Amino acid sequence: MENSRIISPSVLSMDYSKMPEQVAQLNASPAKWLHFDVMDGHFVPNLTFGPDILKGFCKLSDLVMDVHLMVSDPAKYAPIFIDAGANMVTFHVEALDNDMEKVQSLLDEIHKLGAMAGVVVKPKTDVKIIQPVLSSCDMVLIMTVEPGFGGQSFMEDMMPKVKWLVNQREAKQLSYRIEVDGGINGTTYKTAVDSGADTLVAGSFVFKGNIIENVKALLK
């Protein structure tokens, strides 16, 4: 899987006093995506970035903009962030009351607007509820921490969800990617990859020290 493994560094952990230099290092690294967390202070107890910040990243980088909406109204914000440059938009099923008809509708809308689309499940959410929409997902994101803050510890007990997604993908001959986000470092990434994850979000681990070497370490 190494060639198809994608590292999506989370800019939540970036040093914003060194943004141009750090983006240049990401561009020079083997990272293919850039993970952009949008938090509204309501769905999760923190505030992060608006669409203008995403536009700034798009000016500095050609990496795939992997936008994770942690917001109460993803249907409102998905078009705004696609307009700002999002290539992939993932949103929480919990924000739509785990209603798979609403989830399907938003996946269709994101695709109609020209972006890739995926769903996210929090640690306490049963991944099996998303089975009806898997065929419409370009990606499924499994949270390996409680969403809202960076720097938390990896929850290894989320790996059965990843394995279930691998089995579903094979059984139904689907092609969605399986992304994990939370606590990924030079040790935990192996657990995620061994379970079947092919897309890794890493924040603190990437941005502390040599960004290029840290990204390479996640591809070993």
C-alpha cells in the first residue's frame, strides 16, 4: 500500500508565524494532501478557520485541500468551502442527526459542485450506520480522538471500524479511501496502516521538527 498511502498534514498544528515557510516544506515533502479543520465553536467546542484562510493556502500550495467540516450545518458550509478551493469535503454524520437520507443528499450536492465527498464518524458513533451511503463516498474518516482539539492521544480501540470499512470495500467492490485522524505519530501510524487505513492525518507529529523528514517517516 505504500505507493497509495496518502499523508494529509493537519494545518491546525502549524506555526502560523512561519506559515509560508512551513507550506513550502509541505510542498517539498511527499505529502499529497493538506488537512484543513473547520470548527464552528458549536458542533465542537473550538473555533478554527474560515474560507478566506483556505484561499490563502490554495495560493501557496497545489496540494489536495482535504477539508474536514466539524460544524453543525455542513450543508450550509460545504458549498462555501468548495468555492474557496476545497477538493475533498468530509462532514460528520452526527451533524445531520445520523439521518442517512440527509447524508446522501449532502454527498450528492458536494459531488454536483465538483468536489470529492466523504463522511466522518466520531469515536462513540457506530460506523455501521453509514453502510447505506458507502457507495457514494470518496472517503470515510474515522476519528481516533474526540474532535475539537489537536494533540490528543490515539484511540487504538477505533481500529475495528477501519477493518470493517476494509471488509465492506472489498465485499461491495467500492473504492473509497479510509482516513484516520487523531494522535497519529511515528508509532501509532503503523497500527492504523496495519488495520487498513490508507490516508493519515497528522498534526503535531509533522510540524514539530523537520516537516519533510516527519512526513517521510509516516510513509515507511
